[in-house]
Amino acid sequence: MSSTLSIALTGNPNAGKTTLFNRLTGARQHVGNYPGVTVEKKEGFFTYNDQEIKVTDLPGTYSLSAYSVEELVARDFIVNERPDVVVDIVDASNLERNLYLSCQFLELGVPVVIALNMIDVAQSRGIEIDADRLAKLLGVPVVPIVARSGKGIDQLFDTILETAGTTKNIHPVLLRYGSDLDQVLSEMLPLIEENNLLTDQYPARWIALKFLEHDEQILEKARQANADLANKLLQLCEAVTAHLQKTMEVYPEAVIADHRYGYIKSVLHQGVIREKFVGDRLYTSDKIDKIVTHRLLGPLIMAAILFGLYTFTFNYSTTLVDLLASVFSAADTWVNTMLPDGPLKSMIISGVIDGMGGVLGFVPIIMFMFFGIAVLEDSGYLARVAFMMDRIFHFFGLHGSSVMPFIVSGGIAGGCAVPGVMATRTLRSPKERLATMLTVPFMNCGAKLPVLTLLIGAFFSAHQARYMFLATMVAWLVALVAAKFLRMTVLRGESTPFVMELPPYRFPTLRGLAIHTWERTWQYIKKAGTVILGISILLWAMMTYPGLPQDKADTFAQQRQTIEHRLQALKSDAAAVTGADVGDRQNADSELKAELNAINSKQAQAHLRNSLAGRIGIALESVSRYAGFDWRTNIALVGGFAAKEVIISTLGTAYSLGDVSTNDTTSLKERLAGDSHWNPVVALSVLAFIMFYAPCFVTIVCIAREAGSWKWAFFSMTFNTIFAFVLAVCIYQIGIILGLGG
């Protein structure tokens, strides 16, 4: 045994594998209460009884077949990396299903320790498990644990250390698969062993089973090693497949699965499980699911929960939002007072405070939203949302497993399209996967959330929760319709069946909720302080330079000088003015100052229009005006191609640089609400465009990588932008016709 012991944590999704990993390593990895949360392996180190241990958290999987990325990642790691011990986390309350994976580890002949997790949940359901009896029948150690509380962890690692020292005595378990398959296996084994076909990596019998299951990865490796032998083995498999089809109308894969479950049942029926209660009883989760997943009540309850989430967010985050706004306003005033006029002052006020500050001002809303989502996620309710949406997704040509990528991308609000795109790996159908990948960016991700909040707060403040709920429903509807269009055209094909387990409901822990909320909020803050800050300063430079031509600047200077001379003359004459003339002098003074502010405003507007960004915005205005977008809005939307949060910072910078008074510290929301160009119809048009136009640059790159081609990334960018613009034009033009633009 090496100085550092290597162990791999494996198990079914939602069996508590990641919870155990977090407890052991202290890593703050997200623990979601739905299948498929762990996409890639995670590693950590800890010390137990002076033994340094490296632990790898493998993707959750139900099998070691080659049907999904998770199965391949888990299998390849165990075979290629050869950990000292494989710790199979088994859900004690769903023992039969979980032992199917354990059965395959036994056949693979790897050193296994079964961690019988959630033994408390099993006991609460009246299920008593004889772990010692189970260990004797399976021939491997079985240790009852409760990963959430740490119960049994010490015993588990005592067993792991003991097992790691006896790995030489481990041999693959040989199961029987009926006369037909056993006969063909007996013919295949000598051929595999005599030619050493992949036997340096896998047991010979396991290789033969993979041929019968038509495992593409193993078949490809075998062809590369010995093509003639691989073809001969395939001929034997095809012969037995044809025989099974004729006699039983089944495939070898089904026969193998049936016999594995038969083996498990025979083990469990030998005094392993004792149930205190018999008859038709419903567990608490089942009773709740009878209501919350009801065909009619379920969707209504889901809508009420989402609306309650938005109501909670906007009602209780207002005070903190106002407090942050006052902080940035004070910072704006302080910098304006302390620094002399010039590029540095302009950059700090317009590029940093009004730009990035606008993004950070929404941190309380983001935090409250993420807290609510964490409650739904950790309690197990999000899995019910996926279950209820399955029927709807099939109607639109998608797979039930597409629900989770949509939710991860911001289907409730506050997600991210990048992990949403990556979550499509669980989909086996290439066309369903691609259709999901191209439509998850329509969800209201965390980057869009502040922009939606800004515009809704500025023009629909009386009904913020209602409009945010409506935006969520529209995002889902548009994404599904777009998916249906894609599945009927460029991605035509049949939908594949979907099976999903519903994990039991759990009370979220305060520690878990705090970690999940802070992690997501910190990611938002970190992005605002790095990427968004950099882009904000870059866009400030684009909105500042090259500046006004000298002749135009001189014209404004002369106009300003004329008015300043008149103001000076008024002050000189003030000592001689008495009686009624005092009022006239004060009126004249106010009028001259208003003229001076107007000239400053015109110069700021002219300066911004003549900048590089201003020229781009003006050039686009010939087309964008049909959707109600002016040139300043165009600048922000172009910046949004990089990251959607940039839209707020760019609007803040644009309206700061073009402000009437440099001393005006009103918030961006108030500036937009008071601007003559903006109105509720324009706001709705801009909202629609921002919700559905091209994904951010990082998502585009992710789509290209996951789809294996840049053509689909460019398709997403083009298709989404054209659709969003057409929708925005329709909203604006209909609103104007109906006279709602006032």
C-alpha cells in the first residue's frame, strides 16, 4: 500500500456520496437533492489515524454500462486509476435498486466496501437491515453510516484501511445468466484469455459480458487490439441475440439485468431485510407527492411556490437594496468633491461607481433569490418539478431529463447557462441533447436577473413579483416552443422514454443553505469585481474617446463663457439692486444657470455620441428604432454579448456620461424612469430582447465544446438574436399602435 491511500466514492445519484465527500474533505461542493448533480470527479485529501487519504468523488451512476458520460467516467477511473478501495455508497432505504451497481463492482473484481448510508431513513420507514448478514452473503464489508450526521464514519474508515491491506485476495464474482448466455460465455472466455484481449485491464468474463451488452467503448478497444478476434466474438453474440429474440423476444442486455436483480433478490430474501410494517403503507414523501405531483394540483402548487419565491425576494430585499444605493450615491458625491475634473474622475465615477456599482446594487436581491432556490433544491422539491414537467417536455420533443438543465440554467431564476449546457451530457439522444443545449440559454440566468429587476423596478414597481413570475413563465414557454421548432426542422426525431426517481423530502440544514447561498452570491460579486469591472472600464473608454473635435468643444466653451460673463455681471450689480428688482435678479440668475446646465448636457451628449461606442450605437439605431432601442441602449446591448451583467454597468456609464448635472446622484432606475425616451412599452421591448438574444460569450464557447462544432454555437447566437429582435419589434409596434407608449 502506498504512503497515500487512494479511495473512490461511487454510488447511485442522490445516495449521499457528495455529502460524505464534503464531510471528509471540507470541500464546499454543491449538494443537490436530485439525480445527476455530480458531472465530473472531485478530489480531496484528509488524514485518518495518521494515514493520508486521497478521496475522489465520482459521478453518480446507476450502472457501469456505457450509456452515459457519468458511467464512462466512473468506470474508466476505477479501471485505469485503480484506487486502493472503492467505497460504494448505498441508499439503505432503496437497497435493491442501489445494489445493482454493487453487483457490477463484484463482477469487475475491484476492492469494494459498501457504505450503507441513510440507515436512519430506512429505520424510520420500518426497515431493519442486517448489515453483517448482507456482508457475509456478498463477500465484501458492509458498514452502516449516516453521512449527514457522521454516524459510523470512523468504523467505515477502519474497514477501508483493513480492506486496503487485503486486496490481493479479491476475485471477481461469477454470476449465472441462464443456459443460453452461460453457454456462449463459456465459448467466449477461452478466446479472450488465450489472446489476452484487454485482460490487462478487465476480467475476461467481464469483457465477454460487455460484448453481450454491446458496450461501444469496449468493442472499440477490442477492435483496435485484435480486429479479427473482436469480429469473431461479435458473431457469437449476434447468434445468441437472434436465438433470444426468437425464443423470448428479449435482448442479452435485458437477460443480464434480470439475472443481476434476481441475484440481489436472493440475497435480500435470506434474512437481510426485516420490515416492521406490512401492507399498503405510504411513507411521508409518498403522501406529500400524492398532492404536490398531482396532475391538476401539482402545477398550481408549483406556480404558487414560484410566485411566493419572487414575493419573498422583492418584499424583503428592498431595505438592503436602498441601503446599497445610498452607499454608492455617497461614494459618487465624495469622489466628485475630492477629485479635480478630468479623465480619472470620469472613469472612477462613470466607469467604476456608476458602472460596476449598478451591478453590485442588486446583490441583496440575488442573495434572497438564491436562498429561496437553495431551500427548494435541498428539500427535494426541484426533483418534483422535473417529474411534473416530463409530460410537457415530451409534447415539445424534449426528454424528461432536459428539465434539470433548464432549471440549472435559471428556470426558476438565478442559474447559469454554462452548467446548464454541460448538464445536457446526461441525455443519450444526440438530437434531444442538442435541442436542449440550444434552448437552455433562454432561461433567466443570474446575469439577466439584475437587468430584469432594474427595468421591472423602474417601470412596473407596483407589481415586481408578478412581472418577474410572468418573465419566468414566458421564458419557459418560449424555450419549449423554440425546442419544438428545432425538433420539427433541423433536429427532427422521436423522443426517447424517461424514468426518474423521486428522492425523499428532507429538511434543509441551515449550514447547507448558508453555504449554497453564499457560494452563489460570492460568484456574482467576484464576477462584478473582476470581469464586469474590466469590461465596464473598457466600455467607459469606448464611450469617452476620441471625444469632441476641437472646433465643437470650442463652440460649447464660448457659449458657456458668455453665460458665465452674464452671471458675473449679475453678481457685480447685486449691491445696487434693491426692492422689487431683487426678485428679477434672482429669476435671471436661475435662468442663466439652467442655460449653463443645458449647454453642459448638450456637450456631454455630443461627446458621448462622437465616441467609438456612441458611433456604433447610432449606426445600429437605423434598425433598432423599430424595436424602440435608442443609441445608448444599443451600446449596452452590444456589451451584453460579452456578459449580460454588462448591460447594467454600460447603461449606468452611458447615462452618467450624458447626465445633465455631474452632481446628480440619482440611481440608474430613476434616470431611466425619468428619461423621455423610455416608457413601459420600450421597457417591455428591451426586456424581451435581453431575455432571448444571444447567450454570453462563455456560454457560446461551452455550446461549441459540448456540441463538438462551432456551427451550433454560431447558430445559437444568430437564431436567438433574430428571434429576440423580431419579438421586441412586435411588442414595441403593437404597444405604439395601442397607444401605450406614453
